[in-house]
Amino acid sequence: MPLTPHLRRLEAEAVFILREAVAEFRRPVMLYSIGKDSSVMLHLALKAFYPAKPPFPLLHVDTTWKFREMIAFRDQTAARVEMELIVHTNEDGRKRGVSPFTCSSSAYTQAMKTEALRQALNEGGFDAAFGGARRDEEKSRAKERIFSHRTASHGWDPKTQRPELWRIFNTRLGAGETMRIFPLSNWTETDVWDYIAAENIPVVPLYLAKERPVVRRNGAYIMVDDERFPLAPDEVVESRRVRFRTLGCYPLTGAIESEADTLEAIIAEMRQASTSERQGRLIDFDESASMERKKREGYF
Amino acid sequence: MTAPFIADAETLAKAQPSRPRPTLRVLTCGSVDDGKSTLVGRLLYERQLIFDDQLAALRSDSLRHGTLGEEIDFALLVDGLEAEREQGITIDVAYRYFSTPARSFILADAPGHEQYTRNMATGASNAELAILLVDARKGLLTQTRRHATIASLLGVRHIVLAVNKMDLVDYDEAVFERIVGEFESVAASLAFRSVEAIPISARDGDNVVADSANMPWRDGPSLLTYLENADVETDGGDAPLRLPVQWVNRRSDAFRGFAGAIASGRLQVGDEIVAAASGRKTTIARIVAMGGDLFSAAAPDSVMVTFADEIDASRGDVLCHPTNRPNVADQFAAHLIWMSDESLLPGRSYLMKINGRSLAASVTDIKHKLDVDTGAKSAAKTLSLNEIGFCNVATAAPVAFDSYDENRTTGAFILIDRFSNATAAAGIIAFPLRRATNIHLQEQSVSKATRARLKHQTPAVLWFTGLSGAGKSTIANLVESKLVERHAHTLMLDGDNVRHGLNKDLGFTEADRVENIRRVGEVAKLMVDAGLIVLCAFISPFRAERRMVRTLVGEQEFIEIFIDAPLDVCKERDPKGLYKRALAGEIKNFTGVDQPYEAPEFPELKVSSAERSAEAIADQIIAYLEANGMLGV
Ligand SMILES: Nc1nc2c(ncn2[C@@H]2O[C@H](COP(=O)(O)OP(=O)(O)OP(=O)(O)O)[C@@H](O)[C@H]2O)c(=O)[nH]1
Ligand SMILES: [Mg+2]
């Protein structure tokens, strides 16, 4: 299927951003979080540098609580694209037994995501990191630059962002500072799915509806993905036809009931949706400004 | 409405598009609190573009942070930062995306507060249409005019003048007409192609997506209908090809791909093309793409091309067709929107980013500063935060560019402060000031190092700067004698002597002084290539020019020696009687009299000729050269 002019423009822009970063930074890395946005971003990177391989490694911050299907898909993907994959876990957090079942979601995110990411970026000596975040996801992301400057401690200061004129990015960094770069800034959820369909990009099967074992908890269906799931006395595991709009750590990701088991069907369903994709993400609901706070601490 | 308005909304509305119109990039701007964010929120709400969970969050946020008691405060949909909610203002641009059956939109909601003007400019730089909001009670404010001016400068050609808060002025047509009339005179000096004025109430939704029952006198489309039909397409199809090289793909020795986003025009396999800066020609061999090679491509595609011949092109070069090339020059006139808390210093070296290239640049002259309130132009020595000036800009090397009017990509640049790394200015190019020649370099087999080794020395430029009468030539002569005694190979370039030959066509205007120094710099560079120690004695009053020579020759080989003597001492000495004549008005543009001398900030050596003898200073310079291992190697 040829791309619509709208998608073609978005693709050209994302490719431009990826190349800009590679031309300007010493050691970039791509945050690969396995979800649909990462799949699109990776596909764009393959296109941007073809016939060469993208000149940077992939980095996955593994909280150890991802869906098993995600991990399998990740490893298949790395093998398929023949790129180096760095998998990093916050070992200190793992030793302390930090889990979404034992900690508040903000403490868990802080240790296993934010801190883990900082560790991985420092260890790899990366001065730039690509992320698949989109501005339409959340209200503080809507404010973020495409090239988002981070302090030496990876913090984001939303009040003093550098102006970003045209597509001329100020890529200068002081000692220890880094840049987060978002090639999909101007994409919407619909654009991402339309592009996946048009370009035939592989995605984790969890996005498609299927009978899965779930538990009803806090008004959401949570998938019982492995034996670590502690069932409350009154909870029963039931089998339902569900799928996921976003993918994260399985204990924190709500499924929706759906019959959509093809790309076309989920695109049709999404156009009818009355809730945002982030609704399934339990970590964003701590408070209205939680995403901004996390980002200020170095979260993607 | 009368000229210069082309308020052709009706014609636009009638021209039903056969295919969906392209995505429209819209900016909301205008003074603080005029209702920009409320309008964006309202627009999304009215079109049912807000998800249930977002609406629930908006309701609870409105109770907590809102300005409207129980009512929904739509601004909170876009004012997403904590600080914004606390202060009730927008600080940075928010981007929102939505589509209607007619077209897709990217909405950038700019802050109105003057302090955050640079964020408004960020939004405006990529916008095609701007909704300029005005509070009906307040009318046009300075900040409204500033935003209109910046939007116009940055190439926004279509304006919707949204007169907001009509509910607070009893939906009075006269109020609306008065503001529209006022704006007409503002727009007269700006470059808008169409202006549509719409009276609205962002809070209540009047004329936002549907016609307002409160304003039956209004005959025209609602805001959304207007946006859906607005035709902002420029006749870009036939624009000349501009492809700035972004990245060179050297996958193997055999493959060299040149990657970049086509800024304008189109290209196809077999096209003869030119790298603008070098003037080297080749043809497009392939347009490489992952799914299979392409035959042709057009703006705004990102492409990777290969050439039929090995020509050298690198990041920052601009590829074009031989029949229509960009300017290549190292000086041009441009508007600057100053964005740094630290004011512009003419002559200071900034880092310029243009078409992917980063290089040293400085402002050599501020032609005028713009008063955004009156449109008046006035003389200025500097630009401070949020000021707009028209300037001459010099770059360390020739660069390829177009005027911004012709090309919003290749006519734009930014200046970066070298110390803070802050983006100091947005630059909008007007026209080149001098055309550089298209002469490419010859490969040479005997190198500079070889020539220098034969002479047992490290070649360098000793650049003597200082006021007339400070003792530059005297000291330089002594140094040269001492060098020759040590069997060094030298050459002296002296201001007065050069002006009798090489530069006898030049006078003393600022432009001629720049050219004088540039030529001397080029000659000195050649002599350094020959392996010589070159002594240059020139007043060279401007930092920018000395920096230019430093960049030209190379940091390692440029030794700046500041011969410091108080102006009074020099006037007293007045060896050539020039001060007397300058003071009498017989000589114009005389350094220290009616032209400033900008002392070096970081010279390699600074010596005071008022305190020590020329002989002692010459010895000090020789000692410096020996200490740095430059002699007898
Ligand atoms: N009565 C009335 N009030 C309005 C209208 N539009 C906006 N307001 C109010 O004006 C105030 C400022 O609105 P905002 O939307 O935050 O203004 P803004 O232009 O985005 O402000 P900055 O982004 O900070 O420059 C809020 O209290 C709004 O509720 C309107 O049409 N009528
Ligand atoms: Mg606002």
C-alpha cells in the first residue's frame, strides 16, 4: 500500500530527525521498549540508514515484569534486524525485590525504569537517546521539544527549554549533559497504526484480541502472565478475549475486551474509541502531573 | 474589508477540494490571557476530540486549578505543565493533533507572556497559518503587535484575527469593527497574504465550530470551517531543487550515499546536479530506498542519493540543479530575533547553524532595530531579549543559502552562544552581501609540513594589533630582525605597505576594512603554507575580523599580540600626524577618534608599549616563541 501524503510527510520528518542525531552526536542509542511506537521507530531507523545498518545499538530497560511475549518478540526482532541489543536491569532494585506488587507504582517506576535508564545511559556513555514518545500521548509530552535537553543528572526542566526553530536543532551539550530525541513527536496513535498497516511492520501479538487469562483489579483487566502474580483471596482468573492498546509491565497494564484480531479491526476500533490509550496505564494515574514529575527526574 | 486584505473565505469555502487538503499547521498567538489556550481546548471539545478519561481529568483539574469555579476551564487541556496550572498562564508551546473529515491539523498553542516570546517563535517557525487572538475589551496590545510581527517575519502568510471574549462586550459589532480597523494598519507593513477576522467567544464556543446566535450580524464562516478550507499552499511544486546534505553514508568503499531532506523542488535519476559551495557537478546515479530504488523524489521527502562521479560533498553542502543555484557567500543581511538573556555583541563570535552546517559567525553591523509597536526602525548598538534587528552577518567560510522569502528552510539559521550553549537568535536571511567565487582547491603533493621542516621552524602568523601609534610596526620589525638572526624564515606584512599594492583599491569604510583584513589573512595563510613565520602589523580594530583570520589560518598557527598603549599616549606620539588630522575632521573613520577599537579578550600575548621599551618587548616575544618550541626545530 503506498503511503498517504500525510504519512509520507511524517516518515520523511522522522527519518530527517534520526539522521540529524546521528550526524551530530558522538554515541547515540535507541530506547527500544518493544511496543508499537518502538516498532515504528526501529523501522524508520532501518529505512533512514539503508543500505547501512543504523549506526547505534538498541537499549531495552528490562524491569523483569514485561509480558513474556514482549521479551520473545524483542529477541526475535534484534536477531531479525541484526543490531546490537543492550538489555539493562537495575540490579540493585532486583536484589531489593522491587516489584509492582510490593511497591507503590511511583516507587517502582523510579527504581526499575527511571533509575535503570539512568544507569544504562551512564554505563554506555551515550550522549543521545532516541525515544518513541509522541506528543499526543500526554499533556506534558505535548510540550516537549523534539530534541529535548537533559542535565548531567538526566533531568528535564520544562520551564527553560531551548527554543526549537524550524528543523534546526541546537545539539550542543555541556559536560555530562545528554539529549533525548523523539522522532515520532508529531505522530498520533492513528498515524502509528496506519503506518504499521501500510508498511507491514511486525508488532507484538498482544495488540490483537485473543483469549487470555485475566483478573479484574481496580476496574481493569490485568493479565496473569506468569506465576509471580499474587492472587487476592477473592480474585479469580478468567479467560477473556482481550487486547492491549499500550504495552508496559504486565501487572500495570490494563487490557480491553475486544474482538479485534486483525490490524484492520484494531484500526477500526481505535477510530471509535472514547478513551485515550494511556487509560490502560496504571502508572500515569498517581496524580495529574505524574508524567511531568517523572520526566523531570529522567524518565523518558 | 479593504486592501491589503484578501478575505476570500467565501471563495475558499466554495472551492470544494477534490482530495483531502494537506495537513494545516496552525499557531494560536496574541497577548497574555487573551484566550488562546481556552480556544484550543474549546475547539477540541466541540469536535468531541477529547477522550472520556481526559475529560474526567479536565473536570477535576478545573475544580482544582481552574479560574472559572464549577465550570470547565478548557485552557487546562493544553496548559499541561505544573507551573502553567499554578500560574494560570501558558509557558511553552503545546502541540495538539486532530483531524476532521476535511483535513488534519497540527495546532501549536503559544504562550502570550512576553517573557516566553522565544517559545512563541518556536511555534511560529513551522506554522502556515496563525490565529491571532485579541481580547475585545482590550484591543490590540504591544504583545499582539509583537506576535504579528514575528509571525510575519517567520513566514506565516495567513492570519485569522480572532476577536475574543465578545461575550464581555455584549457581542457588539462596533467593538469588533474598531479592532479590525486597527489591525488593518498594523498588517499594512507586514507580509500577510490573507487576513480573516472572526468575532468569537472561546469560552462559550461562539463562532468556534458553529455560527453564533449571539452575533447575527456576522456573515462568514466559523473558525473551524475557515480553517478546514483555508488554502495556504504555496506554488512550491516548481520551486528550485534544494537538498542540504545531512549525512554521508559510507557503508563500504564502494558505496557513498548522500542523505538529506529535500527542502524544495524535485529531482530524478540522471539529473545533473551541483554541490553549491564547491560548484562541482555530477549526475544523480541512484535514489536509494529500502523497498527498492526510486526514480524521482520531491520535497519534503527524505532521500539518499548516489552520484555518478566521486565528488566531495559533506554535511552542510546544498545540492541543486546547475541552472538554479543558491547564493554562496560569507556575508549576508538578515533579520535576527534575539532570544538570549545576554544581549547581542556585534563582533563576538557565535556558532551558526545553517543547513546542517555549524560554523563561526558574527554580526558585523546592526542596520536597525525594529520597534514592534510602531514599526519604526531605529539605530542600535545591541539587541536584547525579544528584540528584532536587521543585521549584517559574517561567517567564517562561505555558506550556501537562499533568501527566507524564497525558501523557509535554506534561508533560516540559528545563532548559538558558545559559552552557555543557549540558542541566542533566530536568523531570517534577506540577501547576500558579497558573492564568493567558485574556485575549488588543487590537490598538492608537497605539504606545508614538508616545507616547514626544510626551514627548521614551526610556521605561524604573529598578528600585531593595537591603536595607530602603539608601536606595532616598530616592534614587529625588531622581532623580525631577531628572528632572522636566528636563521628563521620570515615575511612582514605591514598595514601601510599592503595598502600601496595588494589593497590599493580599498578605502577605510567598515566594509573595506573587513576586506582589507580578509585579504591580508588569505596572504598570511599562503605564507604559512610556504612554511614561513609571518609578521602582520595591522590596527585591525574589530574582534570579528581578527577572529576571522584566526579561523582562516588555524587556531594553532595564529598568535595574537596585543600592543597595548593608552589612547592619550598614542595621540601624543602621533608619529604620522594622523591623530591631529583625524581630530580636525580631515580623516574619517579613524580608530580611536570616530571608530572604536575592540581590544582582544584573549590574546596569546599582551604587552604594554607605554611601560617598556620596544627592544624589551621584542625580546619577550622571541622568548615566547622559543618557550613554545617554534624556533630551531
Ligand atoms: N468571558 C470570557 N472569558 C474568556 C474567553 N476566552 C478566555 N477567557 C478567559 O480568559 C482567561 C485566560 O484564558 P487563557 O486561555 O488561559 O488565555 P491565553 O491566551 O492562553 O493566555 P497565555 O497563554 O498565558 O498567554 C481565562 O480565565 C479564560 O477563561 C471568552 O471568550 N470569554
Ligand atoms: Mg495559553
